[in-house]
Amino acid sequence: MSHESREGDTRAHVLLVDDQEVIVDVTRRVLEYSGLEVTAYTSSEDALRVFLDDPGRFDIAITDRDMPGLDGSHLATDLWEVRPQLPVLFVSAMDDAVVFDAGAPVGPYRELFKPYDTSKLVQELMGLLNERT
């Protein structure tokens, strides 16, 4: 499932990926209300295909760590293969640190553990966006 904001927007563009549709819908609304453009998917494979079609389109990615198929850490390493400096915010119900495969590219990231309030989500996202400038 894809939810896209209006084309031609100059706001920071977020790639949002979570396998739970309700989380995608709520998070998308919060981020759009905060002035961000959001393209959201409930399938990490679909999100990766769209990213690979135009990797420069996105300024940051938010992904759940625990998803069926391509999980969040593997999605991130696939994104970093193409855009090594793309910031990624991992969200997870697991309270352990994200683990990457040995030798996999690792770009800038932060972790946010569920449950979290929306102001913390926006704060972490903006912090990551500001770190790249």
C-alpha cells in the first residue's frame, strides 16, 4: 500500500515503512502535519523498488525493524548500498540495539523504541535530518 503527498513539494521527503497499516496511517499524518512530505508503504519490498527507481527523491527513511520478508535492518543496508549517507530512523518494539550483517554498509541512523509519543518521533527525525547538513 502506498500513500503519497502532492508532487512538486519542496519539503523534506520521508520514506516511511511499517507492516502495520494503522501505524503507517497515523505516522504519515503526524509527519505531514509537521511539514514533511511522506511516501509510505506497508511492504518493505515495495518501498525498496520505489526507492531504487529514484534514490535522490528521499531525504530520510523511517522503518520498523521487525517486518515480514525484508526486515528493517536489511532494508536499510539495501538503501545504504545506493545512498550511503541516507539517514534512517529505526522504530521497534524490541528494546535491543539494531544489528547489521558483518560487512554490510551502515549509514547514519537512530533508534526509537515503541511505544513513543509523536513529539519524540518528530524530534528524532528532525535531529537526523539536521545532522546531515
